[in-house]
Amino acid sequence: MNYNWNWKIFFETSADGRHTWLTTLFIGLGWTLTTALCAGIIAFLLGSALGVMRTTPHKWAVKLGNAYVEFFRNIPLLVQLFLWYFVLPELLPNAIGGWIKSMTPPWASFVPAVIGLGLFTAARVSEQVRAGIQALSRGQGQAGTALGLTLSQRYRFVLLPMAYRIILPPLTSETMNLIKNTSVALTIGLFELTAAARSMQEFTFQVFEAFTAATVIYILVNLITVNLMRWIERSVAVPGFIGPPDVGGGGH
């Protein structure tokens, strides 16, 4: 089959009547990166707290952390986004629910997308943090105890700084997954990169051009992410310390 590529389509006016299709794709990329960044902050902070909870000697904290991970890891991301977007406003008091429903685009889609992606990814980050802490020798924690450090101080000054170094490679994979998972947010109306490509395809019928451009952009973004994370990994590496090759359990 012969297909005549029409690259000039990227410089034609898009459906909004103000931008070219190329600009529209980059606007979608902006929302993709913004969503991933905000959700990533939630995932890292909450996932770290949950990972710590699951390694403490407190049984109630371990059970609570395990319950969170099992709950969010076993519900498909798409279903979770629908719950945050469609169901949550109906469960809240009328005033709050009405305020959420009246939010103007893109915030009405952006906020649920960030919350849904953040909480979903936090369960996966929790697994990485837990595995990283448990990969450390018991002597490190015992040394902190011998120095008179409290439990929270042992985590803050001894265990977590080393655990984060171990889990940087699997955290890189989670970061890439998070960027790609933002595409699911198009189902609740977020105009991210995939939604922009889909809009271009629907209005111009240039299917190959639209999704080829989106594919190339995703590849470039992920290549930049990988190299940035590798640079961070080299920068914080402890001389003489070698962590396990895969502490994350890629099957999670």
C-alpha cells in the first residue's frame, strides 16, 4: 500500500482556529508533562511514606500500608480515573460536589487525573521503597540504634538515603510508566498529547501523521527522562556500594 505523507498538515490551522497542529501537539505535551510531574510528586511522597510504614515494627502500620497497595494495585487505572471524575463529586456534600463539577476545563479533568495517577503510582513506588529498605543489611539499622537514633531518625538519616540510591533504576521505569499512563486521562477529557493527536486525526483524517508525531514525541521525552535519571544515579552513587540489579519486582 502506498501512502502519501502530508507533513505540511502540521503547519495548518488546528481545530481551535488559533494554533497550528504542531503547536497543538506541543500544548498537549505540556499538559502531559504537567500532569506527570504533579502526579509524580504525590506518588513519591505518599509512596515513600507507605514504603516506610510497611517496614516498621508496628503491625498496624504494615497492615495499613499493605491494604493500600493491594487496593490501588488491583483496580485498573482507567476505573480509578472514572471513580475520581464521575463518582467522587456525587459522594461529597452538594456544595463541594457542585463546585467540582463547575470547574472550567481543563482543570475539571486535570485535578482528577493528577489525583488518580498519583494515588495509583504511589502503590507501585511503595513497593520499590519497601524493597529498597529491605535490601539493606540489618547492620545499618543496628548501627543507627547504637548511635542512639530514634526510629524516625534511622529512616531519615541512615535507611532512606541508601534505599533511594538502590531503587533509582526501578524508579526510572515508574517515571516512564507514569508519563505514558497520562494518555489514559484523555478518557476523562484531559487534552494531553494523545488527545491532541486524536483531535488532529479526527479533524484532518491524517491518521499516520498524527500518531507518528505523538509516537516520536513520547520516545524523545522518555529518552530524556532515562538519561536524566541515569545522570542522577551516577551523581548520588556511593563509592564501593553496589545495590541489587532489580529490587522492584518488575511483575508488580
